[in-house]
Amino acid sequence: MAETATLPLKQVVYCGVCSLPPEYCEFGGTTKKCSEWLEKNHLDLHQKYYSEDAVAAGLSTLSVDAQKRAEKDAIKKAAKAEAAEQREAEKRASSSIIIKRVERNKRKHVTAITGLEAFGLDIKTVAKALGKKFATGSSVTKVPGGGEEITVQGDLSEDIEEWLLEQYPDLPDDNIELVEDKKKKKDAAGGAA
């Protein structure tokens, strides 16, 4: 039987920010964040792609016009990324998480939670964790106005608020609203007056 030669496996590093190999990070919109991540986690690769020598070597191969365009593009990309971060921060500051207690029948209640996606939380993961934590049913449904809502069986609005703040300390306490939604009772006559 003939032996086959095996080649050593090459270890590929993927960026923790944009999930591309580091040599392609410059083509994404998060070059600055990618550079910071690479500097923290893989200093050798950071030196290879982002050191002053590497940048100067890359620019020296371009024509003067191309160098000017590259500089303008880099400035534009940085400004665009900064504006996107600022919009995201403003969106988070103005967004709110609504925890609504909804009455079903006489003494039966469900708790509905909306607004978590604005804070970058994975709705399905939170729903699953809530179901486990409170040993009850929880589900994710689409809301007519857009977005998703977590529905948890039981009257757990205050407990869920405490749990969210404990699990996700980045959530602003002021942005969480507790709302009670009661069913409208029908008139004694059985209809409109």
C-alpha cells in the first residue's frame, strides 16, 4: 500500500469583529474596530497589516493620484463608521424596553416584552433563558408594527425587570417601562349603551 503525504494544516485566524481573515478587514466598514481587536488578540498579525511600515509599504506601491484617493476613502470610511456608531448610540438612548402584564382570563396573565432588539440582544436566546429561569413557557412572536415580542406565561413583569438588569448590566434602568394591560369589561347590558 502506498503512503500518502499529508500536508500540515494551516491555522486561519478570523477577525472577531467582521469575521473575515485579517488581510480582508480593510474591505469591511469596521477597519478601526478590527485593528483594535487584532492588536489585543493577535499582535503579530496587527504588526503585519497595520503597523506604520506596512501601511507605508502599501501606499508606496500606489501612484500619487491613487494615494490621494486612498487617503480620501480612508477618511470617508472613518467618518461613516463614526456616524453609524453615533446613530446607534442615539437609537439606544431613545429606545425603551416595555414589559407589559396582559390579563387573559380572570386571574390568568402573560407578560410581553418588546424593545430588546434595539439594545443588541438576541430575542430567541433571551426567551429561552427566561423560560428556564422562571420554569414557564416563553415564545417569540412577530409584532404587527415590526420587531419581535417575547411572551412569557404568568405575571412576572417585576421579576423579569430585575432579571434583565442583573443579566445585562449594560441596559439602562431608565429605559425599562412596566405597563399593565387589562381586558375591557363588557357592560352589564351586554353591549354598547
